[in-house]
Amino acid sequence: MPYRAPVSEFRFVLDQVVGMDQVAATELFAEATPETVEAILSEAGKLCETVLAPLNRAGDLTPAKLENGVVRTSPGFAEGYRAITEGGWVGMAASPEHGGMGLPMSLTTAVNEMIGSACLSLQLNPLMTQGQIEALEHHASDAIKELYIPKLISGEWCGTMNLTEAGAGSDVGALRTKAERNGDGTYAVTGQKIFITWGDNDFAGNICHLVLARLPDGAPGTRGISLFMVPKFIPDESGNPGKRNSLGVVSLEHKLGLHGSPTAVMQYDGATGWLIGEEHKGMAAMFTMMNNARLGVGMQGVAIAEAAFQHALTYATDRKQGKTPLGATAIVDHADVRRMLGQMKAETFAARAIALACAVAIDMGRATGSADWQARAALLTPIAKAYGTDMGNEVAYLGVQVHGGMGFIEETGAAQFSRDARVTSIYEGTNGIQAMDLVGRKMMDGGAAAYRLLQEIEDHASEARATLPDLAGDVWAAAEALREATEWLVAQEANDRNAGAVPYLRAFARVLGGHYHLKAALADASRQPLAAFAIKRLMPEHSALIAQMREGAAGLYALTPEALAS
Amino acid sequence: MPYRAPVSEFRFVLDQVVGMDQVAATELFAEATPETVEAILSEAGKLCETVLAPLNRAGDLTPAKLENGVVRTSPGFAEGYRAITEGGWVGMAASPEHGGMGLPMSLTTAVNEMIGSACLSLQLNPLMTQGQIEALEHHASDAIKELYIPKLISGEWCGTMNLTEAGAGSDVGALRTKAERNGDGTYAVTGQKIFITWGDNDFAGNICHLVLARLPDGAPGTRGISLFMVPKFIPDESGNPGKRNSLGVVSLEHKLGLHGSPTAVMQYDGATGWLIGEEHKGMAAMFTMMNNARLGVGMQGVAIAEAAFQHALTYATDRKQGKTPLGATAIVDHADVRRMLGQMKAETFAARAIALACAVAIDMGRATGSADWQARAALLTPIAKAYGTDMGNEVAYLGVQVHGGMGFIEETGAAQFSRDARVTSIYEGTNGIQAMDLVGRKMMDGGAAAYRLLQEIEDHASEARATLPDLAGDVWAAAEALREATEWLVAQEANDRNAGAVPYLRAFARVLGGHYHLKAALADASRQPLAAFAIKRLMPEHSALIAQMREGAAGLYALTPEALAS
């Protein structure tokens, strides 16, 4: 079932829903005119449709494997990677100073979605590199920048991020990897890291590992952590890959999905590394990379949702079974199948709009330096990540369901979307962690950024009342309910917030989804049925979620581990 | 992570929540005293913990395979099957007339849950045979009964059900398999069937296929279908397996999960069959088998939920990460982890109670002949199937989430529960079909059976107000909302009902869940925290679901395939 790049959908959402015109009006992104956007989306879309999508199943069937210490990638992945690099897509968002395209996140996020829809396990590779480029741009010395960034942008070299250890997952500060000063400005890094995405491959000239480690005088916890560039091959004087560094892949994981993406256990034995940023301040640099990656992973969820939706719609349109209420025989005409497809499409639209709105806020924050835009980006990032990936999973689940028994058979591909999507709710910070970020760090302004956004939603709904009174009234009321919920939330103790974090985040996404669907319906009347589906059938869930949020932590702790085990 | 059979939980639910005492008070099931129940559950539980659970991962890693036309089962499955048969568990519910134990469904359903928790892919084998035994008991000739039933009960032979064809899935009436009269009382069956669970194996002396086919003079659609017993080996004069019948396994499917259960494409080439029931009335017999199987599959969902919950709780109790609000380090003490575990436990309890309440109604219908009990069983069957399997999937999903990154790694086993659970929402009638059965066939009484049940729920809540006013008040109000929703529903056209079928079924389950949790909390105060979780945090969803139900079909059809594809 071929993937079709939703280029016109991106144009519509960017132009009519999330206000990309503001981005193009800034000096920094003046080149992102509608014509350029169209050209870039079309070119990337063609690559995804013709070159990358055909690799997806091969990656699943023939996982990357470790042979004598070398990772052998899935059939066609090397060619697919080359096609991505030749198109310049790795360095889309990177500064032109080092050869990047300097495109806004709103556009690169859209391109990343398409690459992810086509072949998510391969897309992880440039996604990691993109995050590394951004971290280096912000925190590396000029020498490191000049050596590494052009090669990462060209795709000659790849980047990885090494945070997790067996005893240090969500609690990064517990890491045990050590770094020691070599006395010549370099460092010796020793330790084991797990869950390293694309920890190695057989198509890039060098693999550049950004590794978190602690210096001997580093304080305990996250405040004593430093960040190092530890390349697989130590660059020689002319900057070419030279001597092999003392690091290697110990093993690859057997995963539920993303078989084409090698997830490595990495061992560093006094490997030579270069400091990125200041000593003991590695977490700041890592956060740059992680924030980028969080939106990127949210968009991976949208990517799977779009691909799974297209796949299921094609099946439902082709599959004949029984007589439907419309008198024809394709199962798409059964009310419950239509319901599932409507939900898949409505959720995909909402998740995409939230992610692109987050990207627009990032762009505006960068281009204007406005604290309000930066706060908007910070607020939307955990929602884009958690809701996008939740929807990736739910839409893929519904995609299997639409296929009926065939959905359980691997050959149809519906199940692969479901397996590949599963980890997106977990990596780059579990969705529980995202929700706690939303109700904690992102509410340290007392809810100001949230209230500003809710006010915009209410103002828009008030305007929309003239045209779509029913839908607009529902969105207004839901935003008002969310405002009250936010007022309740910010007044609570930390752990009561945490207890309600996941339902609050979902309620927020439900209201945002209603808002963006309303905008879409106003801009294009043909979108009203989908907007009505989202607002009348899906958005009402927000009140149950808010009720759940208000229950607080005490009731959770009343369920003791002993009571749970009994 | 070893499985622990929840014997005392079954005792509690059967005795205190779903009223099994009524079953034991009937003449038919007088032997099902509390002592017998305890003894049976303990013995079955021991088998599951020690013999069957250890097979689960082997079945996943080493799928059944087809070699030269012969199915080779997963390592240890033959021994596991023998242990099940030697315990007499295949014939638990079968009539003692042919060697069965004659136990009530309420008890056999509990035993089936434990076998399913331990090794779902193996459990499917006796589950199919149990359904076949019931179909034969009701519809077969005496000669067939005497020949087949004892061997099926002893486990010497196995049974399968053959409904689905490539062009006839949910629409069984479209089948193309043919039967012709041989003139000697036997029939020649020709055609291809797909998705045949345990279509063959290497441990039973014979495989007895119940096959739906159409006689030359059979009317089109379901009314012209007949049912045949088509054994792999034709019994000789002394009833032993004789000549090989002209049927065979064409291929086995590559599935998302349940790798240990061979799912076959079966080919029949003029295979010798014996009529079951009357000519052209095969669907009636098949429905007997399917209704039994629907509750059985619902309980498979509960089985996976229980296993996934135990697995996740153990992980969360063992896994140290960061400092929790309680000052310790096991992740079970984080509010959001506690929330996930609470949801898993609350949903598992509710799904189990619904399934066992359905089983009690089946038993009471059989034992007393009461039309009200039979209507209760008919009403609860689609809810038990759909909600049980939805929860199997949702709880397994949460189980992966609790594991964090380790959940995506196959070695931990969390992902297998998720993969194995997936098809339970699809087979034996998709959950969409179940919901349409609920709002269609099961409401042909104008909602009478539903209103009777809701009245009981309201009466119980009224009584409970004295002790647990807050929880009881919520349950009463939710039941009342569901009554109004039911009144709305039964007044609608068929396709408006179908459009709201899935949300209505879920809303019904939410209210039933609240009711059974309330009963549990009244019977045992230590269960109040879990009941509060279910009633205050989960049950409120019913109103959003009812709102969705009321939207009807028109809005769904406004989403045209063209609009969906654009």
C-alpha cells in the first residue's frame, strides 16, 4: 500500500491553522515563502514516496544485526540514507554558516513527519544527528563546530546521544559513566550506555557520540554531569576519520518494533572525548538536544498515525464484505468503520496541528527573541510529544482493528505500524514524564503561558460563533473548563499535580484539538464534518479527564503496593 | 516473572460480587459448593503456575511451524497439553454423561482465565475443543455424540471451528465452501477456510473440524449453510482414527502474537463429513459454539490483563530509579506509576466481574430455564467479550509503559502480552460487531433486559448509600444516565444505533465496573481505595461516551471516503 505524502495538508495546516505566515514575516525566516515551502514539501514528499517508503518492510523483516562487532544495517537502508543526505534533509534546520538550509522548525518538522511515515526506523538516524547539530551549534567550541557540523550536515558522519545507563533512565543524574582529564585538553570516557539509537551503522564515515559522564570532581546528581563528543574514529589532522577510538557496540536489543534501527549497548573504555560546553554543565547542552528531539518524537507519532490511517483507509475502501447501509459492499460504508476512520483522521489532524503550532512557536521564539513565544514553545513541547505519540499508538491500534483478522497478520503491514509506534510514548522521556514537565516546570509561571493560549482559543471561538455557533460554543466552554482546571492545578502541591498530570495533558490536547479543528472548519467549509467529529465526539472527554485530575495523589497512595498485590 | 494464580480473588468475586451462591443453590450445579470451587481453582492454579506459565515465552520464540504438511508445535506444548487433558480441564463444563465434569460456566470461565494467563496460545486449543463439545452436545446425532464427545473430553482428540473464508469474514453468509451428498449419509466437503485456530497439531490423535459449507440446494446467505464434522482421520469401525481424510493445512500465518498457536489455511478436497444438526441449519449450531467462545475470548482479555498487571507490578516494585515522593526509590511509589497500576488493577477487576457475571447468568439460565437469566446472559456476552478484550489490550499497553524502555525489549515479556492480546479484540466477532450485537439483537426486547440490570444496579446503590454515600451516589447517577441513554438508543434507527454502538458498549461497561467495584467495597472495606479509583477516576468517562453515542450516523457519513482521502 503506497504512502502518499500529504503535501497539501501540510500547506493547509501551516497556512490556515498554525499561522506560519508569522514565521515567514520574520527576517530570520524571510526565505520561507509559500512557494519555497511548497517546493520543499513536494521534493521531500517525492523522496519519501518513491525511495524511503519501500524500505519500511525490509527494515522490519531484516533487522540490523551485529556481526563481529560491526552493525550491518537492513537492506536498502544505506541507499535510503544517502538519498536523505543528498537531498540536504539532515541539515534542513541547521545554520547556513556550516552548510545547513536554515529552514524554520515548522517546515523541517513537516519534512521529518513525511520521512517518519515512510520509514520510521531509518528516520531515527537523521533525527538524532539533527539534535546533535543543534546541541553543537549552541554549546560546542568553534573548533568542534567547524570540524563536526559540516560533516554531520552533509551526512558524511552521523550523530548519537548517550544518556541512559542500566541504573539511570528517567533519573539521568544517577549515571556512573566517568570522564577523566587527559591533560592535553581531551578526556578519557569510561562506562556503559544502553538504548543508544543507531549506536553504529555501516554507511557513515564516522559516528559521533555525545556522551554524558561525570568528572572526578563532579557533584552528585545532574549538576555534576559533563557532555563529551566521543567519535568512533578520532579525526586526524586534516579532519578525516583516523585511529579507532576505544569504544564499541556490545550488543543490539531485540525490540518489539523499529527493527531497522539498531539500538545498542555501547561500551566506552577510556575513549577519547572532547568537552562540549563547560565542565559539569552537560545537562544544559543535552536539554537543547532533548527538547528538539521531544518535538521530533511527537512528530514521529503523527508520522505513524498518518501512515497507519492511509493504510487502513485504502484497505477499508478496497475490502468488500457484506452489504452496507449505503447499499455498496466496501467496509468503509459501515458506520462503525467510518467512525474508526474518522477518529483516526481527526486525531492525526489534531496531533499534527499541535506539533506544528509548537514548531511555529519555536521559530518565533528564535526569530523574535520574544519570551512569550518561547514560553508557548515550552508549554506545547510536552503536549506535542505525549499527545502525538499517544495518537501514533491509538491510530495504529485502530488501523489494525479496521483490518479485522488481516490486521493480526504481519504481511499486511498494519501491525508493524503498531509495533514501531510503541516506543515513541516511552523514549525521549516517557509520556508520564512529559505530563509532569507540563504540570511542573511549565507551570512555574503560575499558568501564565497556559492562560494566554486559552485566551486566544476563547477569543477565536467567540469570533467563530457567528459562523459555526454550535462548534464554537463547545470549544469556548471546553477552554473555560480547562482554564478552571489549570487554576485548580497550579494551586496544588507538586505530587497532587503529578497525580493528575497525564489526564490534564490529555484534556489540554483535547481542547487544543477542538480549537485547531474549529480553525480548519472556518477556513475551509469542507472540513466541517471532521471538525464536528472532533468537537462533538472526541472533545467531550476533557471533562472526564479533568474530573480524574482533580482526584489528587492521596487516593493513589491509598492503593498500597500490598493492596495492589493482594 | 512467575505467574501467581489469583485463586482468592476468584473466590471473592464469585462469592461476594457476582452471586455464585445462586448457582450452587440450583439442583444442576449443587456440587459446586465453596469447598469444591476452592479445590478446583487451587488445583488448576497450581497447574498454571508450575507447568503452563513456563511455556509462554517458548511459544513466542519458537512458533508452531509447518513441515512437509505437518504442524510442529512449540517446545513443551505437547507436554503442557497433556497436563491440561490429564487434569480433566478440557471437559470441565461438559456433561458427565460423556465423561465431563459438568461444572458451571462460572467456574470453568475462571479456570480458563488462569490457563490463558499462563499461556494464551496453548489455551486456545482446549478453548476451541470446549466450544465444539458444547455444539455437539446440543446439535449432533447420538452416534456422533457417542463417538466424538468422550474423545474430545479426554483430550485424545481436538476440535476446531471453520467459519472464515478469504471473502467471508464477518459476513459468514458469503462463504463458498461446498458440500455434496455422497448418498451413504456422508457428505463431500470442498473449499478453503482461513484463520483456523489450531488447524492442526502433532499431539492429538485426531483433529475434528467443524466446517460450515453450503449444499447444492442451500439458499444464498446464512440461511442456506450447513455444518459438518470433518475429521482429519476418518474413524474406523471401532472408532479409532483410520484413513486420512482429503484435507490438509496449506500454510500457517505469520502473526503479530500468539506464535505458539498455529493459525492455518485449511483446504478440503471432497473431504468426508457428517452433518451436524439439520441441513441448511448450520448457523444455529455454530452460534452455540460462538457464544461459548465469545465469553471465552472475553476472559482471554482478562487473562492477559491479569498476567500483564502482575508482571508490571513486580517490575515497578523491584525497579529502583530516583527518589520518590515517599522517600524510597522503587518506581511504584511515583504517583503516575501508581496511577497506571491502579488503572490496570481496577480495569482487570471490572472486566473479570463482568465476565463472571455473564457466566453466572449462563449457568442460571441453564439450571432454571429462566428467560430473564437467559436474556441477562445474552446481554452481557458482547460486553464481556468486547470490554474484556479491550482491557486486555489497554492493560497490556500500560504494562509496557510501566516498564519504560525495557517494555520495548522483547526479553522482558511485557511486549508479548501486548502482541498476544491484540487479536482478542478482533476474533470471534470484532468488538465493533459485538457492540452492534448489543445495540441490535440484544435490544430487540426494547431494552427490557438492560433496564432490569440497571434497576438492580440502582437498587444496590441506594442500599449502599448508607455506608459509602459518595461512591454509591456516583454509581446511581451513572446508572440513571445509562438508562436515559438506553431509552434514546432503542428509539433510533438501526444505523444510528450502530454509529453509537461502540461508545454505548463502553459506557455500559463503565457503569457495570462501577457497580461491581461498589459491591466489592461494601463486602470488604480494604477494597475501597480501588473502588474509589474506578468510580471517581474511570467511571466519569461514561458521560463523554454517551455524548458520542448520541451523535448518530449522519455525521459519520458526512465524512465521505473522498473527504477522508483528501
